[in-house]
Amino acid sequence: MFSPVFIYSDRFLAHRCRQFHVERPERLLAICQHLQRAFPVAEWREPTPVGEGLTPWLEKIHSRVYLEQLTQIAAKGGGWLDADTYLNEESDRVARLAVQAWLDGVDLATQRQQPIFVLARPPGHHALRERGMGFCLLANGAIASYYALSLPSIKRVAILDWDVHHGNGTQALVQDHPQIAYCSLHEFPAYPYTGEGGDRGPHKNVLNLPMPRGATGETYRAAFQDHVLPFLQQFQPDLLIVSAGYDAHRDDPLSSIKLEEADYGWMMCRCLQITHRIVVGLEGGYNLEALGRSMVATVAATVADGGALKLPHKGQDIA
């Protein structure tokens, strides 16, 4: 049984588009409201202030030209990287703080031997070395995985991405490192139209599991049992990073997958069979109610005693 630990800052709310955008601050507000109601006794931590020590980790993944581009766009008041991905005057600072929060999550998960939940935005799993896309500016999970390998107790890191969209950026940035494994369950065909099942990476360290439109929790659970768990167990990671998108929920506007809250709790329970050193970092999820309830189910799986927790079905609250 673990007491929940959340890394969060109100500063993550400052990244906001001037027009309506599904990747909006209200996502975090909804999550926090649900978590505070469900877990009145929990540890809430501010991320470490961003300092010069973050720069080498950013530059390990992203080019200096791209990092300077983000800073310059924000300094001019904001703008668009592509048709989906925006910045305002605060976005560069917020994105760097989000990366720092993921690194803090790695430190805490390693030190405490328990899951740590990073409630940060903007998301990161589509970000490439020299390009942001798909609402993502910096590659939070990929940077966190390289940082983790700098710690003496971490020799292998696995990234599990259950966002409904394939994490093309994360895979591209980690697949050449034999000490990092990447596994993704995602709707296919769907944005960004990558992640075909035959793509195993140069070191056989990639597992892509394309899910058909309309797939349910039963489909995901079978994929977990038959493919995800064997892949992760064979890799034997010292740390598991979960790119936790909740846009595969049946009520999400951006997908046609039909997961429910209980499915996320079930997947989190399976993750605990791999290791207790887990960093759960937020990616997508755009129906506010479904997002909040799914996060509650994920956290509840880690505070359940011996797996006895009864996770919610659609329409039930677990608070």
C-alpha cells in the first residue's frame, strides 16, 4: 500500500491558447479536483525550480536551435509551431518546468520505491528532436528516461505509453538506446500515423500494439497479458515510466477507443507486477470528467491493499 504522491504546480496552468484548444489548463484543474476529493490524505509537491542543471538534459534530446526557437516564440508573445501546437508568452518556461517535474518524479520513485504521479503540461510524447507537434513542446518522457540512466541504481528504463496516439517522438528519441525500452498501445490508423506493429526498433526494444477503432478494455487487457507484460518482464526495467494519456476513454472527443476508468486501474495494477519504481506522467485526455475519473482509478490501483480495491465501472465514483 502506498500513500499517493503528486507533483504539481499552478504554474502549469499558464500555458494557454488564446482561442479554444482541447489541450487547456482546465485539464489539470479537473484532475486536481477529482484527486483531492478521492485522496484527502496525499502528498502534494511543487517541482524543483528550473535551474542551469536542466539545460544539459534538454540538449541531450533537443537541438539548441529548436530550444532557442521555443524561447524566441514565447518572448514575442507566442505563436503556432503547427496547426495543432501553440505557445503563449509563458509556454517555454512552463514546458521546461514540466520536464523538471518529470525528472523530480524519477528521483522520488527511485528513492521511495513507489509510484509517483507527475501532473504537468504541456504533454511531450510527440515532440521530436527539432520539432514540436501534436500539442507537445518538449519530450518529457524521453528526457526523463535518459536522466534516470544517470542514477547509479538505474541500468534499464522502460516507457509504457497508453495514450491513444502513438508516441512517435518518444520512440524516435529512445529507440537507439539499448538500455531503454518503449511500448505503446494506440489507435491505428490515427494521428500521427506511426507505430505499426512490425516496428521493433534497432535493438528489439520497441513494442507497438496498434488497436483497432472501437477496441474495448477487453482488447487492451488481452494485449497486456499476451504482449505487454512478457515484453516488460523480459526487459526487466529498474524504472518504469508511464506516458499516461487518457484519450482512449470512451468519452474522449479525439478517439474511437472505448476504455473506461476501471481499465486504467487494471493496467496500473499490472504495472506494479513489473516494478514499484514507476513515474506516471500526464499526456493526453480531453474529456474533463473522464480524465479526472480515470486518473483517480489509476492512483487508486497503487493505494489498494493487495489488489483488493474494487475499481469503478462507468458511472460509479471511487472516492
